[in-house]
Amino acid sequence: MALPIPVTYEPMEAKLVAALPGGPEWNYEPKFDGFRCLAFKDDGEVDLRSKSGQPFNRYFPEVAAALAQLPAKRFVVDGELVVPEGPGLSFDELLMRIHPAKSRVEKLSREHPALLMVFDLLVDEKGRSLAELPLGERRMALEAFVERYVGRDSLVRLSPQTANRQDAEEWLHSLGAGLDGIMAKRADLPYQSGTRTGMQKFKRMRTADCVVGGFRYGSKERLVGSLLLGLYDDEGLLDHVGFSANIKAEEKPALTKKLEKLVKAPGFTGNKPGGPSRWSTERSGEWEPLATTLVAEVQYDHFSGGRFRHGTKFLRWRPEKDPRQCGIAQVAQETRDTLGLLAPA
């Protein structure tokens, strides 16, 4: 590709912060729950690249085709690949695209087409690099680009942006319907390729009380490595929903002895660790079931598909809590219409 920005170009990254910054120099965007993607087009050839620079075309052929159909012959945009489902987004459907079978990918692309939410323009339709321009100017160029070249029925969508922090706070109420947080970007800075300067990421952290239905030993020694967490479903079955591994080294010997005294099958009575799923590994089957007497309060950032998306942070034990009170309703979130943010510009 004869573009001023190569396909190996690193996207700008974000620093995780505890609170949204404020001030006239900041703009805000919703952080959609998807895959970061840089999209390159030159004379009809399209190349989708992941955050780590891996090719995405074979996993999202419908998005590549949508970009190829745009009248603009060349450009580079930065965005997020998402898959709509109902009023929100489905990260599980997105994960299913990373599949070795071409026929499977093509089937999913027809049944659950992805969208590319674009939020930055790095090379315009004339082949000029905009990376050195401040974000404010790049945003105006992006909006003009979308208005001129992108139709309302396209799989390419313009991500919302606001300079009003109150609007950004309102977007947080949609968390759980496909939003992962809020991105804050300096409007006065050029594109910060490969660095965390000028962009911040805010996630609203939550807590939940979970039953410890089992544990795994660490890989190097026979001490507890992680606690396996469970929540009761509507039928009263204890489902495995995630893990916590931030156990202090000095507390592991005593905790291991305590847990070993509680080893008792079955532990989880619903979904179990190591069951058939995309998360399964050889090691995931190696766990010890526990009598369901321990309750732990944990901090998490996202719950979807019946699981905590990432590992949780152990906060404290809750000896006063009845394990039967640890139900799935704790992590249920109001699902607002995220598609309102995904609507064509």
C-alpha cells in the first residue's frame, strides 16, 4: 500500500484512570466493548489490523467488503469492531469470529454482521496524513469524511464524541449493554502512536459477593493460586462465573490449609470450571471443589455471557453473608439502548 502511514503503525493507547478528567482540552467518547481496529484502504485494497498489528480481514469479511465499497479510494481510520445484539452489543459473538474455519466465519458474518465504529481519521481520501494535526481538527475531517462517503446502511458508523463531561457521565448508565467505559482524549494533541499520552480510559468498577466453590493450586508450589467464584442462578444452581488470583503471598500458606479442610464435591452444581467452552484449557480442569460456606467480596469491571470478563480483585471475606444470598441478580445491569449510540450519523 502506498500510504503515508504503514499497516505496522501502532494505534494510540490509553492510561487507565480512577476518575474522568475535566476541562476544555478534553473530548469524550464511549468505549465500546469490542476489538480495536485500524483500517487501511489504498486503490480498492483493504487491510484490517488488530491492536497488536495482526490481520483481521479473514475474521470480519463483511467489514472489509463495506470499506472496499466506500467511494473514497484511500484512507486510514481508527475504530472499534463490535457486534450488535438486541439493544446492546455481544462480546461473545465477537469472540466467536476468531475461529479457524472459514465457513464458520462466513456464516457468522451473515447472521451477526459486525460494525466498525470509527473515531479517528489518520489519512484522508487524498492520501494526506492527518496524524500530526490536533484531535479537534482530525475529528472535523472525520465527520466530513463520513458525511460524504458513508451511507446510512453501511457497516461503518461514526462513534459519538462530546466535549461535555455531563454527556459522558450519562453514557456510563449504558454500561452492561455493550459499553466498557469512557475514553477521554486531549483535543489539542496530535495522534499519539504507540503511547498513552493524551488518552485516558475510565471504567466504573463494581463489587459482588460470591461463593467460593473451589480453588486451584499455583503452578510452582502447592499453595492456593486462585479462588473460583460462583453465583446461584434462578434455579438455585451454583454456576462458576470467574476467579480471583490477587492473594497476598504471606497469606497463602494459612489460606491453603483452610481451603484444604473444606474440600468437598461437588462445589459447583451448575456450570463448572473446565467445562466445554472457549475458555477451557488443559489446566482449567485441575481444580478442587469446596463446601459452599465461604463468601468473598470481589471487585470487577464487566460481567457478560455468564462470567466476569476479566479476573476479579479479591477485597475481603464476608463471614456474615449467607452463601445462598449470592445470586446472579447482583450482577444484572439495566440494559439501555446502546444502539442509539450506534445509529448512522
